[in-house]
Amino acid sequence: MATRVGSTVDFEKLRPLDAAALVARVVELKSLRLGHIDATGPSDFAAFAKTMRGWEVSRPVAEHSFDENTKTLEVALTVGIRAFAEAEGSSEKEELAAVHACFLLDYKLTAEAPPQEGRRILFGGFAEINALHNAWPYFREIFQATTVRLGLPPVTLPTFRLPRDLGKPGPKRPSGVRRGRAGADHR
């Protein structure tokens, strides 16, 4: 008899990390592919080099759906980075360049599907934590390669780390992004 995911769980009290762990035991990653990418480079590289103050990573957005017939959990993850300049005398940030990417991940469920009332919490926790962890190296590579193709210094995103506070829904933004070598030629 197949195990049913979350069959004895109080879904309202389940933390995202615990939900992710329950689902992780009974899924296999079947495919990971780029869904789309959008990149915008600076129009004036000299001004970019003088005014750029850093890169910001957007909060990852995870959407999921479950196909009952094929027992497939489909996850779409979107993350973006943007280079910014700070206007003098203002706290507003001006976007100078940006890259947004979406990866699509398909997981095969190897147990009975969880009860309908628990799927949003279980699959949501898994999508926001495990799927993001699975896709993070691909985001790092696409951002580094794309910034170089835009004529910018390569961006090296940090390794993925679980957020410290998983009591709130969704992962927090990964911290820190390193810039390419200082003084690189942007022509």
C-alpha cells in the first residue's frame, strides 16, 4: 500500500520547512528547463560604470500546480537581478540593467497525493524551498552568463542558503551579490 503524503498532519500548524521535508521524501526531479529570460542592459556603459552602486536580487516567486493524472508537481520559479544607481540626495534607486529568468521544474510524486486541503501548504512549501534550492545553480549560471553578454562585469550570486526565519511564508531574498572585477572594461 502506498504512503500518502501528509495524511496525519495538521496543515494549519505546518511550517514551510516541515512541509518541504514531507514532500521531498516522495518526489523525484524529472526535468528542469529555462521557461523564459528577459534582459536589459545599460544604454550608456560609461555612465553605468560611474554610477552603478550594486546589484539586488529580487525575492524568488514560486508557483506550482499538480497534475492528478500523471502525479506530476510542476513548479515555475522566477528570480531577477538588477543593477542600480542611487540618485544624490534621494533614497530612490534607479535601475540601470536587469535580468529576470524563470525555470520550470517537473517532479514525479512517488506516493499517493496528499489530501486536497493540504496541497497548497505542502506543495507550496516544497516549491519555495526545495525547488528553489534545486534551481539556484541554474539561476547563478544564467545571471553570470547574461551579464557578460550584456557587456557588464560578471555577477556571481551567492550559494543558496535557507532563510533563518521559515515561520513566514516563502523564502527570504538571498543575501549579497558580488560584482565582477573592479575596473573591467565595459566597451
